[in-house]
Amino acid sequence: MYNLFISFRYLRRKKITFFAVAGVAVGVMTLIVVLSVMSGFDKELRTKIRGTLAHIIVVKRGIYGLSNYEEVIKKIESFEHVKACSPYIEGPALLNIRGAKEFTYFKGIDPVAETKVGDFEDYIKQFGNKPQDLLKIHGDKETPSAFGGIELLRIKEGDPETSPESFVNNGEKIVLVTIKEWDKINVKPFIITGKFKSGMYDVDKNYIYIPLKSAQELAGVKDSVTGISVRLDDYKNAPLVRERLQRELGFDFYIQTWEEVRGTFLKAVALEKRVMAFILFFIIIVAGFNILAILTMIVFEKSKDIGILKALGATTKGIMLIFLMNGLFIGLFGSAIGTGVGLAFINRINWIEKTVYNYSGWRPFPPEVYYFNEIPTVVDFKDIIVIISFSIACGVLFSIYPALKAARLDPIETLRYE
């Protein structure tokens, strides 16, 4: 019991130990905040990517596409756990918009079917559009409609450095140009009838939605599609359905979940989080060296006390326990403070970001760069447990050396020196 009393006494009497506690607290707080923001980014990106894709994508291998797609859709819809299917056709095109030419991708869809497999309806309704608006025919009843990505329709006329931005308005005419054959091109006009915003910059900047039939004409195919988007009752069933579809449809089809389609990107985000965590853990390790230095200094200063304790019968293990407890308590207190401050910071992070912006004009997370309205955060308590455990372990491990040094002191020599 004396070990606990003396350990607390040493910590309370030495104000410098508060620097060790503060070091651990800063490390824990930083890790919790950064990992929570990274987890929030990961979750938000997954949600937005999932919205642009379906649970499962079915594509016919080869360059000719899927011709009997209606039969394939009927077969897929007969599978257990399948809720809806939507055919699509996509490809590259040259976009002529207000005289400016840009490279883009067109995606031909059945707008009604597309709303059942993804978040297409959410993307357009924020601009007052309905899925059926994509099916409108204009003027001479030959010009189809198109929905452009919000960033694609944000253009600068004239000098890109000085010209103000403007949006292509509904009712304006655009032209899409594709290569039909090696020596022929296909030119097709469209009327912009709406905008969409998916929250994924590369989609909003590079994609334009057009009716499925118009896309088939533009691509130079009659009844073919690129693939079929499949929605399930629960994404947890995706591996099972994917395996059954592959077995039933054969290996002429390339079947992937949305995570497999964007696998490289998702792995890069996950790797970035791990690398960030690895780097930030060094803050706690540095705090551990601070603990080692402070406790070693206490051992030198309290060598007389240690000698007296040994002379009174304190065991080597008892002396060691005093300083191991010091390391443990520093880790515990630092972790508790860091966790509390970190969680409070996360809870108010968007308010803090807005306050910084209002007073300084500087935005730590500019929405035009990160493409988020707010800083996303997800508190993963598994991460917090790992961080706290690591911090406490560091506190104990870095107190082993001063504990051994104290335990090995010779009480006779120590008292004689004093």
C-alpha cells in the first residue's frame, strides 16, 4: 500500500510531471481527432461512391457490349435478394458547350429505373428536377434532354484567370461528339434540362446523363448496353449474390461489387489513414521519452528517500512498483484528459472551423477542395481503445528503466553519499 501513497506523492510534489501528462494528452487528443476525421472522410466517400454506383455491376466482356440485356435483367431479377436492375451505357465524348470544347463521359440511363438502384433522384431534386425530365424531347421533337454535372456546367468564358464563372442554363444547347467508326464521327445535339450533384468531384466534373436510347445512338450501337446496375435488399448479401450471378451467367460476364469497382481508391484512403496513425503515434512515443527523463530525474533527486525505504525493509519489487505506478498514472491521466478534450473538439469541430474562418478568413478545410459542406467525423471506439491502451503501455514501458535504476540503488552507499 505504501507504494501507491509514495507514487502519488512523487507525482504531486513534482510539477514537471504535469508536462509528461500534457505530452501524453496532446498525443491522445491529436490521434483521436485526426483518426475520427479520417474515418469520417472514409465513410462520406463510401456513401457518395455507393450513390453513383449500384451494389453490384454486371458487364459483358468484350467490346460489343450486352445486346440481350432485357433477358439478362429478367434472369437477374429472379435471384434472391435482388431488388431492382437498371441498364446503362457509357463512354467518352467531346462536349461542345458555348463554343468551348471539353472531354467528358456520357452515361445513358433509364431515369426511372436508375432511381431504384442508386441515388440519382437525390442528385437532381436539389435543383428542382425530376427523373422524367430527362425523357423530354425538345423543339422539333428530335433533340433529347441531358443532365450535366454541376462542375461540368460551371464554365468560364474568355480568360480563365480573370473571367467570372457562370452556369450553363436549362434550355441551352450542347453537342456531344463520339467516334462511331475509325473514320467516322457521330454528332448529336442535346438540350440541358437539369443539373446534378453527386458529391464526387470527378463525377460532377466529367459526367453527363442522357437517355438510354440517345446514348445507344451516340455510341453507334442499336440494342446494346455497357452493363446492368443491380440493387440488393442488403449489401451484406453482395458476395453471395455475386457468386451466384457469376455461376449462372458464366465467365463471359464481369461481375463486381461497387467496392471492387473503386477498390484502388478505397484502399488508398484506408492506407492514408493507417500511415497517418503510424506517424501520429510517434507523438505518444516522444511523450514516453519525456516520462523516462522525468522519472529518471526523480530517481536521482529521491535517492536518499529510496535508501531510507530500503533500509526500513522495502523490497526491490516494492521500489520498482513505485516508479512503474508513476508511469502508469501518467499514462492514465494523460489518456483521460486527451480523450475528453479530443471528443469535445470533435463535437465542436465544425463550429471551431467556422469561427476560425470568421475571424481570420482562413478555412482549414475549404469545401471547394474537399467537396464537403461540413467536416465529416466518425468516432470509432475501437480506435480510442487502441490509442488509450498504447498510451498507457508507453507510460509503463518508459518507466521500466528508472524503476530498475531505483531498485538497484545500494541503500548504504546512498545514505553515505547523502
